[in-house]
Amino acid sequence: MSDIVSDNSHDQHAVRRQKLADLRAAGVDPFRANANPTHFSADAIKAYVPGQENVVAVAVAGRLVTIRDMGKSQFVKILDQQGQIQLYVKKDVVGDDAYAAFKKLDLGDIIGASGTLFVTKTGEVTVRVDSYVLVSKALRPLPEKWHGLSDPEQVYRQRYLDVIVNAESRARLLLRPRVISHIRRFLEARHFIEVETPVLEATAGGAAARPFKTHHNALGADFYLRIATELRLKRMLVGGFDRVFEIGRIFRNEGVSRKHNPEFTMMEVYQAYSDYRGMMDLIRDLLTSLVRDVVRPADGSLKLKHAVSGHDIDFGAPWREVKYKDLIREATGDADWFARSKAEKIAGAERLGLGINTAWEEFEITNEIFSKKIEPNLIQPTFVTHLPKELCPLAKITRDDPTTIDVFELIIGGMEVAPAYSEQNDPDVQRQMFEAQAGEERQNIDQDFLLALEHGMPPAGGMGLGIDRLCILLTGAESIRDVILFPQLRNAAPA
RNA sequence: GGCUUCCUAGCUCAAUGGUAGAGCAGCUGACUCUUAAUCAGUAGGUUCGGGGUUCGAGUCCCCGGGGAGCCA
């Protein structure tokens, strides 16, 4: 028998430890038992045949999350991958000994139960339990049943508790794998091949970002964690893999914010014999199908709530397409903005309330206006096209405007979600573009990539899609941390 | 990196510089269709850590740790 002194009865960990010791003393080790469920919870509920009370037999397993004890019978709920299902445990069905043991179970314990389905007087499909087994004793209590877990630090550090007690977190974090699965099926249906390229790179190229650095002992060499997959995937275009994509972890040694985690997931896709306009069709079809088939807004529309602005984002309406320069001219009210001197641009930016570093290049001053004054206000899906060529060396120069490149940046909810280019495949122009880079957008030059281009790369459209930001939009989350299972935090203080 | 703000029971939250409280969870008991079940009783605190001011600090000040928001 448990011999808990009253001083310890408040200590839930000690109480549960004692219960575990009692079980072991009685010859039961709940960590060695197992269950053989036949159904997940939602499937079991679906298996109920109306009118056939206590006919359909099921076995389910999961964590006890609700206990309503009424003396000689109990209603409890267990949680599994599909959600919750109610169990009805009656003393005169399971027997006196099993019932007495059931009363000693705690919230959080993991059990298996078999029985038959029936409907309660309030209409809830429930398992009438014939037998059950405790398969894992929980030694720590669950968070509060009604308010759940709301301390953000604990939500991130102990995500497993968050998804047990916060149904919204569960739903949000379960949407992400469905999104990724949909993307794979969407692309594979269009003959794209999924490939895997190195995370450890001698040169961190394909984007402008500070990399993480590491060291390979046996090779005696430093390596960088990749900041993009672009240059590797383009090598495969050279190799004749005409439609390739990769969904992979990218690492950037930069700030942490609501929109940035140091490691994040990017999908990059390249299609030979296409261009940035082809990528527009691809991303529009992809995102529209994600909203329609994965998110499935309840009202049947293609509108999603945007958490930050409170507006609805309508994926079903025509997507706006606008040139970068036109947005700048509109924001500055200056039709001749791009003919202005650097001093005039600084003055113009400061008139808009921006702090300008005089060491910046002119395109950086202009881009500060874009990122601070324009981008945050582009809530509806918007293709911003024809960016200044200084912003990216990897795209083709626009034929009738040598100052811009054939690209778009898809902005949704005020965030850059997907950049796409007509990929530069002229090795000489590519080398010149690399060498002409300036300012903070400078990318490292990957000489081996230039060698690959000299072998001939087919014309192609390419695109990146930030999976985390996409999931923010699709789930109506406020922060990237809400769509990443374990977002990056500092080490917790030593206990 | 800077500014602002937060950290109190297992969880969610209270507490003018003046005896640290509540709900849920826990513990003891009642109840064989409950839905945040209900009812009776009961226990539970290094107020993130350290230092200071004060007759007196959860509260004010300083240092450190961690989280969040804004900014570079």
C-alpha cells in the first residue's frame, strides 16, 4: 500500500513515484507492458455504426488527458495522434480489481484499452472498456487542463507538453508535415525530381548571408553550413536533371526574430527551359492548391486570416504584379527617383523617416525604402518584378532595362515568401556579375560553380520557397517559432 | 548588440513597500451517462539567482540568467 505522509501529498512527482513503486512491488512494470491498438481515435469514432450499441469492437491507446470519476464508473479521455476519444470504464464490467487499479491512474498515464463502441446520451461516441493496460506511467503532472501551457518559454522548450494540452498548437504543427507532403506530390506530378545536396560546403554561396562555420577533423579543413541550395541544384541542371527540387534545412548566422530562425527550411526548385514567368504559374498553382486542399478554409473560400495585420489574405483573387521601380516611385512620390544623386536619395529616404547609413550603396538606400515602407504593407499575394540587378548576381539581366533582372519576389502578409529568377546561364556574364557585387548583398564566389556553367546550363526558371514563412501564413501564426517544433533558444539556466 | 518589459505553488494567475492568495491539478472521502462533472474536507512557496536600500522587499535599486516585443 502507498504510505504517503501528508507532508508529501502535494508533491505530485513524489506521489507518482510512490505509485510506480507500489506497482513494481505488486509485480507490475508499466514500462514493459504494451498495447495492441486496432484503431487511432478518429478512426475508431468513424467505425461506430449508428444504432449498433456495443457491437463494434476496437482497441485504442493513448495518454489519459481527462478523468471524470463518478465512484463506480468513470468517463476518461485519451489522446493519440489523431486526437481524443472518450472511454467509459465501469466497475461491474472490468471487475473489482481492475477497477480499483484504474482509479489509481493519473492524468498523463499512457494506457491501452479495448471494448465496444456506443453513443452517450449527449451523442459522443465512446468506448465501453472491457479491459485495459497501463503501458507507461507518467511521473510528472500535465499542465492545467483549461488554460493549457501558455508560458512561451516552456511551450518552446517542452513542446511535447504544448502539443498534449494545446489543441491549436497540435493542429498548427500537424499542418506543416501535410504542407510538405503536398508540395512533394505537387512537384512530382509535374515530373520534378527531389534531390539531396550537401549541408557542409567549402564555399557558402547562392545567397548573401553570414554562414555558420565548422571544422572537419579528418580532412583538416573548415566548412560552412549551407546558406542556400541554389548552386548545387544548378549543377544538376548542367548534369541534365531538368526538373529538380530540394526541401532542406538552411543555416544563416544572423538575428533571431518573429520571421527568422537560424536554421529554417527552404524548398528550392529549378525547371529547365522555363523562366521566372513560368515560376509565377508554378507558385500560384502550388499555393492555391495548398489553401484549397490542405488548409481548406471552412467557408469554402481561398481566404486566410493574417495574424499580424488582421486582414484576410485572398489567394483566390488575381495576384498583383508590379515592378519594383514603380513601387519605389509610388512610395517616394518621385517619378525620377532612379535618376537622383546619392545625396538626394539619402534625403528622400530620411524624409520617409528612415535612418540611412551614408556608407550604403545607392541600391541599398533604395532597398531600405522597399523593405521598411513597401514590403510590410503588401499583404495580398504580390509579385514584385524587375528588381535592381545589384540585389542578386544569379539572375538574367532584363533585355530592355540593363539595370534590372528578370525576377520576382512573391510577397504575402508583408513577408518575402518566394523569390524566383530567370537563371543566369552565361558563364562570362555570371562571372562579371559576381565580380561587380557591392554592399551587403555580396555573395561568395564559387569557382567550381562557374566551371560547371562553362559546360553549359540550360535556360531555366528557379525559385525558393520559405517553408516556415509559408506555414506562418497557412496557419495564421504570429511567429516563426509557432511553426517550428523546437525553435532556437539560449541554453536554459543550469538547474 | 541596444531599448522596453516579464519571471510568484505542478499549471493559469492575484497580492498600495506592511501576515504571499485563488482556480485547476494533488491528497482524503461521496457519487454507475460525465463534458472545464459535481459535493465535502485537506495539504502545498528558496516569489529565477546574487547583492543593496529600508524598521520592513514578491514589490524599489544594482549585477547575473532566461523569455517576449521593438530597434541595429
